[in-house]
Amino acid sequence: MAEDTVKLTVRLPAWLHQALKERAVEYHVSLNQAVVDTLASELIIAPPAQETETERFDRMLRDSGLLADTGWMSDLAKELLDGKEPPSLEEVREWLAGIPLADWIIEDRGPR
């Protein structure tokens, strides 16, 4: 299957046009290919990936409200762990020292 392309006319400063021509000569490619490669590498755009069956299933669950998006929680966990391994369940139980979770929540929430 041929890749979809779009024809585009762009006005460039002469110095930029010259730099792109020099790059094309250096890499033995057409001026068009030099422009495309330079834009793609600068923008770091990957071609759209096909959605896997699992990704499609997760998307459908998220769209229907049956699956929460926990992306921010994952990012927060990575930041808090700072490259370290996550604590084990036993370590967390030690930290809590037998205090019921509800008490921790009430303490964290503060007075009403």
C-alpha cells in the first residue's frame, strides 16, 4: 500500500533553502526527501500505529466509563519512586504500623 502524501508549497528564506540543498547533496537524497527527513526528525513524529485488540478493548472500556484512566497515578508513582523499586506489601504494612487506613485518610483530609 502506498503511503498517502500531500503536495505543499512553502516559502523559505534563501539561506534555509540553501542549507536544505546542501543537506540533500550531503546525504545523496532529493531536496524533497531532505525537507521531509529534517521535518520528521525535528518533530519526532512516528507514523500512526495500528491499535491492538487489547488497546481497542481498553479504549472501549474507558469510553464507556468502565475503566478509569490512571495515567496520572502512574506518573506520580514514577516521580515519587525516583527510579527505585516500589515497596512491597509487607513494607507498606510496616509503614502503616497497624493503623486502620480510614484513620490515615481522616488525618490526611484534616478537620471538616
